[in-house]
Amino acid sequence: MNRFFDIPSDLQHSWAGLIGLHLREALLPVLGGLVLALPLAQLCVRLRWLYPPVLWVTTVLYAIPSLAFFVVLIDYTGQTEVTVMIPLTVYTLVVLVPAIVDGVRSVPPETLAAATAMGFGPVRRYAQVQLPIAVPAIIAGLRVATVSSISLVSVGTLIGNQGALGNLLHDATIYNRPELAWNAVLTMAVLAILADALLVGVRVLLTPWMPSGTAGRGQGRGRKEAAAR
Amino acid sequence: MNVLHYVNAFFSNDAYWQGYDGIPTRVSEHLGYTLEALALAALIGLPVGLVTGHYGRGGNALSLIATAARALPTFGLLVLMTMLIGFGMLPVMIPLVVLAVPPILVTTYEAMRSVDPSPVDAARGMGMNEAGILLRVELPVALPMILGGLRSAAIQIVSTATIAAYVSLGGLGRYIVDGLYQRDYEKVVGGATLVAALALATLALFWALGRLTVSAGVRRSN
């Protein structure tokens, strides 16, 4: 364990450098996924028939193993970070789209009617009423997507050291140094927990009207209310 | 040379339909890993979720455990466990179960919490004991959501069980890992297609399971 932070030079990064790389490779896809999921979810809320097929497609895409996805993409984007980030972006949709749809659907009809009566147009109503009320559900989705994204980046090590902290896993096996594998697993776990806690903090900041003890229940509650109607 | 071309080439190649590296063998191995991991995860997640959800206690502790389990990287855990334990089924099962427990646990808890309290009170008023309330009132109502949690766990396992091949076990990951090192795209794409098909079959299976086990009244109110 005394060589815990002794990173092999073939990775060309310090421990902190790997963390930075890992966060970029994991978080940019979540951001990209959110940018894609917001309009897609809004479309699913507007056109109800579109929601089931969208769910099916995102589930099938999610089921494609990350390694196979990477290998197919190498043809187009090479052995680069982008090859890792594209599948991760696609995977986030399976969590984010239902989270946003449930969240937006859970807005009570009276609230929407009140907003319309106050003269809100559809755009302003979406941005200032529906989205803020959907924040707990969206953040619940973002938490799951972020944590799984941080974990999945490590598979990138198999396509030529594109896995940031995951590259430590490969080095751990070829140099037979288990402490590097410990380092990778623990660092990724701590990063995931910190990112998760940060998102809970964001939710508390964005929804000052809610009691802070209901963290992480947004998704379940949204689904229940959507089912009740 | 697009992906569909590879899919076609893979499935029309007779060599992939027989022997120890044939599709039937690899699919049954993959199903074996999936079922074993799902059964183990359900054995842990379902009882804990049902009981904590019934009493409404420990929700915060549960979400902490689920967050910690989600935070553990599956592939990293596989490599670490293989280095510590050696090759075999155990180092594959540990990460798969760690992956599958959080969705089962959290969804089961949420499902039990979201059961309408009035039928539960009615059952208690009629003298039903706690076990009866849990199994005969809450469970049937919560079943659709619980199945949803099991379904998402199953799909994650189907897709992730491919990593077993990285530590020299079988399953559909064999095609993907071997194809990667042999630079044989046909094999990689074929393996990925089979995994995606298996995931679709899992969706269909859970839909059928829902039809069979969820009572008509509950289905209607959903």
C-alpha cells in the first residue's frame, strides 16, 4: 500500500491529472445527455404516443455493452476520449428522459392553469413553472446518471488507455500491483459520492420550498403522481 | 461496411452456430450468469426493501447504502476482485450483485412507501397481522413498481455480464472481448446485437410477468 499513489509513467498523468481527465470524460456526457433529454422529454410530454417508443429505443441503446459500443465507434472517432463519451451520453438518456417526463407530468394541472391565467405563454410557463417544479425528479435522474457515468468511464481502458482512472486497472494487472486497482476503485467511488452529494446540494438550493429531508425521493413521487392521474 | 453488414455476416456464418464458442452455448452461459446475479441481488434487495418499506423506517440509511453501492465502479471492482480472489465465478458475481442491488432495494422501498395508506389501515382494522398486511395488501399493490426495479436491474446485468469475458469466463462478452483483440468487428457487433436482443427479451419477459402476476384491479388503477 505504500506505493498507492505511485502512478506508472506510461499513463502520462499524475493522480490528480487522472482525476481531472476522469471527471471530464464522465461529466461532459451527463451534460450532453441533459441537453438532449430536455427537448426529447418535452416532446414526449406533448405527444403522448411518442413516449413508449422513445423508452424502448433508449433501453435498447442502454443494453448495448459499453465495450462493444466503443469498439464500433473506433472506426469513426478513433481511440480517443470522444469514443468513450458518445456511448456514455447515450446511456444517460435511459435515466434522464423518464425522470424529466415524470417530473414535468407531476406538475398539478391547477398550477398550470394558474400560470396560464396569469398570462404565461407556453415557453415562459415551461421555463418558470414546469421546470422548477420538476427539479427534484430531474436531479434524482442526474444523480443516477452521473454516478453510473463515473463508473463506466473506466471501461475505456480496454480501447487503448482511454479510461482515465480506469487505466490504473489495466496497469494494476500488467504490473501485478493490486494497490493501483484499490486506488482506482476507491478514487472513483469517492468521486461518485462527492458528485452525488453536490447534486443533492444543488437540489436544496434550487428548491428552497421543499424540506431538505426528502432527498432522492423525487423520482418515485413523480411517478406515483403521474400514475394517480 | 456499416453495422448492419457486420450483423448479417455474423449471423449467417455457420461457425457461430455450433460448438463451445457457438451462439447457443454463449447465450445459455450469459443467461446463467444473469439469472444467478439477479437471484442473489433479489435475495438481498427484496426482503430488505419490503420490510423497511413496510415499517417506513431506515429510508435514509437505505439511500446511503444504495448510493455507496452505485458509486463502486463495476469494472474496477471486477479487476480488483480478480486480483484479490483469483479467477472464477465469485469475482464476477460480486460486481454484478453490487450493480443490481441498488435499483431493486430503492424501488422496492419506494413502491412500499407509495401504497395508499387507507387499505392498509382497513386491513389492520380487520385484524390482519403485519405479515399478512405486507404480503397480501401492500405487496400486490406495490408489485408493478417492484417489477420495474427488478426489470432495470435485470437489464443492467444482461448488459454488464459481458465483463465476465474479460476475466476469461464465457457468455456473450466472449465475442466482444475476443473480437476486440482479434480486430474482428463482425464478432464484436454480433455479440453486441445478441446482448441487445437479450435485453429486449428481458423487457418482454417482465411485461408478461406483470400481466400474469399483477391483479387486474391494480393494473386498471395504474
